[in-house]
Amino acid sequence: MTIEILATYTIALLLLIGTIFTLVAAIGLLKLNDPMTRLHAPTKAGTVGIGAFLMASILQSYTFGEGSFHELLIMAFLFVTAPVSANFMAKVSLHRGACALPPPTPQDETWSTLNHFDHDGEVEEVARDDKPNPV
């Protein structure tokens, strides 16, 4: 068995893994109903799926032609930006009240970004209910 045949099977396996993870991400994005749970599908499964596609592309380019590091740069950019953008979307969802708020913490009142300050600099009490506000 030559290295080209072994690489071909590995590329096919990586493409299959990437397809499965990307399909799970798409189904999760469509089927999950809460914005916070909907964030997990594209940021977790989608990132792994695209990472498998990029690994297959790297393996193919180094086995059958001239290799390049473009895929590694794309993968690094994807793995850095996907969690950061998911964190920002989750914070926006919390601040807009589009999801259930987390339970109150036993810490002091100034630790979270969900605290509202009045004009005196005092922390205002925020009404907490477990029902999401319609947007």
C-alpha cells in the first residue's frame, strides 16, 4: 500500500467526518429553539466539521501537489474567532433578555455585566424572571 492510497483513504475519512459534523451543526441550528442552545451547534460542531475539511485539504495538497499553509491560517482564524463571536452573541442575548437569566450568584452585586447602575453609581435591583422576554 503506497502513501498515496493511504492518504486517499485518510482524506475520504476526514471528508466524511467533516460532513457529519457540519450536518449535525446545520440540524442543530435549525431544530434548537433557544438562542443560547442554538449557539452551540455552529460554534462547536461546525468548527470541528470545517476543521476536518481543512485537514483533508492540507493532506491532499501535500500528498498530490505543492503544499501550502493557507489552510492552517484559515483554521487558526476560525478556531480563534468562533468562540469569541459566540461569547459576544451570548452576551447580547443575555442583555436583551431574549433568554432566561442565570440564577443569582452568592457573590456581591458588582461582579457581573448584567448589573444596572443608576445615576448615583448604585446598583439597581433587576427583576429576575425565568421567562424569556419576547423580542
